[in-house]
Amino acid sequence: MSIDKYYDQTIKVITVTAPAQFSSAAFSESCSTATAYMNPVNGVETFTGGRNEIFADYKAFMSSTVAIDETKRVRWAGKDYNVVFVKNTGQMGHHKRVLLKNDARAQ
């Protein structure tokens, strides 16, 4: 059984576009929809500033054709997540593993 059989969640990949310098326009968002397998992360921490911090809250597995990188955000189940890390798992070109962290600005 291939991993894409497990892509049972619909996510939105959000691209935020900044206005041109000295422009009075606001930031704009564009969204694309993809399917993914969402999995809560357990034990992914970093030691920063003398304390442990959670590096990611979720990891998502999705098709390698999804246009996603660390400049994008993901909206899933009514919450926004920042993309922390994207990896072409095993360099197979088959699927991506994406680490997501809660977007504190959206809380």
C-alpha cells in the first residue's frame, strides 16, 4: 500500500504576498488546496536560550507535487501553521514531509 492512500485531510497552502516598497496596499494571501496526512509530533524539541522549545507541533505527509516551502503557511482544521521544514523524504521524489508549528499570530 502506498503512502498516498493515507492522505485523508484537506489542507490549504497559503502564500502571503507583501506589497511593493512604499505601497499603501495591504498584504495579500492566495490559497491552494492539497490533501495530506496530518500527524501530531511527539518529542521534537530544540534547546534555545537556556530552555527547551517545541520545534514543531505537527508533521504532514503530502505529494511531492504540492508547491510548499518554508515561506508558506498551512491552514488546517481552522488553525494556521507556519512551515518550519520541508523534506523530500528519502530523496525519492514521491512525497514530502513537512514540519508545522502553530502560528502564534493567529491565536
